[in-house]
Amino acid sequence: MAVYMISRMTIHDRAEYGKYEARFMDVFEKFDGKVLSIDEEPQVIAGEWNATRLVLIEFPGKPQLFAWLTSPEYQEIGKHRDAGSTAEAIVVKGFEGTSE
């Protein structure tokens, strides 16, 4: 079952975060993920939105997502993400046609 990771970030050091961005796709592509959206100007339709970036990515399943998140390569570049931003992230299951 497909899974999605939704992250909202507030970037406070663009240079440091840029080091993360520069290597992100090289690492990400090794784990069968797909970037669905990266948006720094999402349209707010309810509530408040204080983040400066939203990222939506898809993986075929949780094993691939967690293999990526815990890989040494991602851990290495993650230092730059953490130094340049604060983030909140969730993982959700794909919809399979029932609401139960």
C-alpha cells in the first residue's frame, strides 16, 4: 500500500537548508520515492499556516519510506535540514477505496 509523508517546514537559514536540498534528490531517488509537491506558497483554505514550505512525497510502502529515512546517506544530509529549518512531518496510508 502506498504511503505519503507530509512535511511542513519553517526555513530559518536558507544557506544551511540549501546544503540539504543540493543532495536530497540523489539520496531520495535510491528508495523508489516520488516527490508529489514542494510548495513555498500553499493556499490556506482553513485554519492558520505558519510554515514556509510544504513537501508531499510518496513511497510504495512503509518499508521503503523508513529505509530512506534511516539510511546513512539521508542521516548525513538531514543534519543540514535540521540546522536550517524546523519541521513537522506525518506518514499517512494511501486510500484504498473504503473509508473504514
